[in-house]
Amino acid sequence: MEIKGSVKAVMEVKSGVKKDGGQWSSQTVILHIEDGKYPKDVAIDVSGDNCGKLNIGDEVTAQCDVSSREYNG
């Protein structure tokens, strides 16, 4: 799935150490998407080397996978 929009907000970078001792980093970015009559704001997470590269107002295209599982409650 491909999402195109402008960066509305950029959250702080979160980082830590994995079990194997390697470093990880993640950052949440809010994209504003003009989708016909009803614009939307979508939160996406970027990771690794992509953290810290986006600024408010940047136009971006994000590729993502969307999946879900049936609730068994």
C-alpha cells in the first residue's frame, strides 16, 4: 500500500538496545493525506536510518503493509 501526504507532526526518536546487543531506533510521524472530500491524518512509524530525516511540511510517499487478525475473545 502506498500513502502520499505531507508531514504534519514529527515525534521524538525512541532508541534502545536489542537482545543481541545491536541498536534500534523508531520514530512516529503524522502524515496529512488529502483523500477526496475527507482529508485524513495517519500515524506511521519509521525505523533505522530513516529516523530524524523528516521535517514538518515535507511531502512524502510511504510504502507500508497493512494486516490484521480476527479477534478471538
